[in-house]
Amino acid sequence: MTTRAGRRLTIADVARAAGVSTGAVSYALNGKPGVSEATRARVIQVAGELGWRPHSAARSLSVARTGTVGLVLARPASTLGDESFYMQLITGIEAELAQQGTGLLLQMVPSEDACVEVYRRWVAQGRVDGVLVSDIVHDDPRPAFLREAGLPAVAMGGDAALGLPRVVGDDERAVQQVVAHLAELGHRHVARVSGLPGLLHVRLRDEAFTAAARSAGLHPQLVSTDFTARASRRATERLLQRRVRPTAVVYDNDVMAVAGLAVVQAHGLRVPQEVALVAWDDSALCSLVHPRLTAVARDIRGLGALAARRLLRLLAEGDSGADAGAGAGDEAEAQVAAAADVPAPASRLVVRESTSASPPETR
């Protein structure tokens, strides 16, 4: 980080701004005794506001690794309780980290900007060695901050423009498999009940669904939600009330698919004879309902483990994936980061009773 004059910010700059000695700043930022809690809090706040971070070489000599990596989720806490995705993801991350004696610091916040504030505090306090980043959004502020702060990071998804090493999935291929399956069954009017539209992976699935459906001669419909059962029920109601009702609906998670199934059955419609249903992310829920739900199965634990492994390797190698691009953000750095991409475990379509070989009945 540099000052307006172009020189690197130092511990002396933080001390001057906080009105304390450089020794007090060192004690405060390194979590050592010797300063009051009030002084420590003031120093940390000022350091965060200045965007200060220690020079990487000096930090490696003076500050030991924390043995902890961070994950900040910009989602309501209720989402974690409803969706199996996050519990499986965190389980995979934890299992991999535990093998290496590394801990996970997890925090939930309401927005991506709030994520940045957490990162800023972690950098100032030296709380984590690196971070995992999920749920990338359009114009996401997190990658630029992480590059600038020099905090090693691995993104789960997103595009190459992030300038971070990534674990990338095969969502487009999975969507094409789903659409091909529905087309083969004779469906012509298909709908997708998607998640939050600002998320890049949701946008990718929306675009892939529309393109695949049109390529197969189908008529696609899209309805955006917030991934919750309540929003899914409303979306399904709207779809069933349309003049041209879809004969197949694809939901963006298992919870929404189960909620949609209840609405369809409440309308007296038969699944799959009149409406076929598909869930994204297979889970126990998909096999506990009747009829059982066809679903896209992904190795989510494997995804979490792979992302954790990539971050640990980044740290072990002293890879500058986030640090070397600090403040640069140019095309060359993005290409370097993209070269570090690793593929996520492949997904597969698990066909069950909610889609069948019976031709859909149309009105």
C-alpha cells in the first residue's frame, strides 16, 4: 500500500495517525501485551482505515503464520440452515484443512462490501494466512481488495477477470445435460427457477439454460428468486398460472425443488405426467419426497476440499497469486491467475421419478 506521495505506508504512518508510538502499533497489530485494549482497538481501526499492510518480506521475518484461513459468506445465516450446499462445502474445507493442522475462521455478513471490511480487519490484525472466496457477484469488490492487500486467496467460481486462482465448475455442461434430458422426453415449454440474479454462477446457468433450450427448439422461461423455499413457492405459483404453463421446471437448489413439488401437487397436477421437476444439487431431500426428484449431483465436499488444498499449496509455495497482482490488475496478472485454475469435480444428472419417459401432457 502506498501513500499519495507514492511511497509505501509504514508502521510509523500508522503510529502518527493513531497518535501513539511505533512500539505501541507493533504490540497492537501483533496481538502482544504492552498496550491497553482501547489503544489496541484504536490502532487496528486506524490501520484498517489507512489500508496498511506489512511489507511481505518483513512480515515473513517478524510474524509467524497463524495456521488459519478465512471464509466470509455474504449470505443470511438462515440460508446456511436451509441449504445443504454450504454445510457440505464447509465440511469439505474443514476436512482438508484438518489434515494439515490448519483452522477455519468463518464469518457471515450481509453483503460483499461487508466482506471487504472483514478482510480489512483480518489483514490489520494478522488473523488469517489466506482466504477462500465464494458466491462471486458482478462488479465484486473483493478480488481487487485481496490483490491490493496481498492476502492470498482462492475463488470458488467466477471468471478469469477476477485475477485470482480459481476452482471452476462445469455448470454450463450440467445445464446442457438437463435441457437435453427434458427435450428427449418431449418437453417444449421449460422453466428455470433460479437464485439471486447478481451471482455470476446464477447468471451463467440462466444464460446456458436459455441458449440450450433455444438450440433444442424449446421455449424457455426464467424466474429469479433468493434461493429460499418461500420464494420458490411464489415463483412456482406464477408459472402455473401462466397462459402457457411449462411442462418442466428446473430449480436452482434442492430446497426450492421440494417447495415447488408441494405447490404443483397442491394444484392437483401429476408429477411427472403433467409437470416434470429437476433439482440442482442432489441431497437427501431429493430422495425423501414422492416422487423422488431428478437432480444434478455435484461433489460439493470435494469442491471445498479442492479449494482448501489449492489455497494451502498457494501458501506453502509462497505463490504470489494475490500478492504479485497488488494494485496491478492488468491483463498479464489475470492470465497468470487463470493459468492456476483447477477444475472442480464433475457433476452428473441423477434421473429419478420426477422426470420419466412418459410424454408430457399439454393443454
